[in-house]
Amino acid sequence: MSIDPERRNDNNPGAWALKVDGSSINERSGAGLILKSPEGFTIQTAISFGFAATNNQAEYEALIVGLKVAKTLRIQDLKIYSDSQIVVKKTNGEYRAKDPVLAKYQALVQSNLALIPETQVLQICIEENSETDTLSKLVQNSSDLDCSVYFEELQKPIIESEEVM
């Protein structure tokens, strides 16, 4: 029996929950995210990449898009869940980004995290992230997506679109 990620560390029931996942295979790559309010309002987003990305880059793309949505909604308290050990540990400062591309992603993540007063980044197992994983893999054909899912297509990596300080 697994613990529902939204119930972990439930000392602040007012926190929003953001689940992110990226997927990269030979034919395509994409990302999915699910943002849930404390009241249960849910935003689901599937993102298709018009560029080649590694699995780690896809994970970062999902996280950054999710943080941008949270920032747009002026969310003040956010719990972020990812099944990527690399992304979680680098974001929490436990690992250092040695790869220059991933270092750019990490810098962009940190600058976006700084805009949200309360954040917590937690690693979850793959099974707890299955809905988001499905979104990240559905992007090949947007007609497969449920009408309640927002669909976005990125033509180039986020780190090429924005200035990283």
C-alpha cells in the first residue's frame, strides 16, 4: 500500500501539488504535468517537443513548465513530485549538475523556485506518477488526449528560450 503523495507531510493542507514527468524515446519526446489545488481543481498538461531531448532534459522541461504555471497562478505553497532521482536530488542540492546542459536547466529551475515562497521537492516512485507518465507519452497524437488536458508544443528547449542568470 502506498501513501497518496498529496497526503505526505500534510502539515500544510493548503499546499498545491505538482506532479511532473518527462519521456524520451527514439521517435518522440514529451512531458506531462498535473497541478492540483488544495480543493481538488486539477490542471493536466501534455507537452510535445519538436526537438530531441534526453530523459533528464524531458524531466526538467516538465518541471520548468509546471513552475511557470504555478507562478502564473500566483501559487504561494507548492509540493512538487517527480520520479526522477537526478532532478529531485539536484534540485534539493544533494547532487551537483556537472553536465553543462543540465546545469542550465538546474539554474532555470532554481530561478523559478525562488519566485514561489514555499516549495518542497519530493521523489515518488514510478507507480505513484503513472497519470503524469501517461500524459508525457500521449503527446505523439494530440487527438488521443482527453478534452480536459491542455496540449502544448515546444519547438526548442526552454533553456534556449530564456536567459538564465
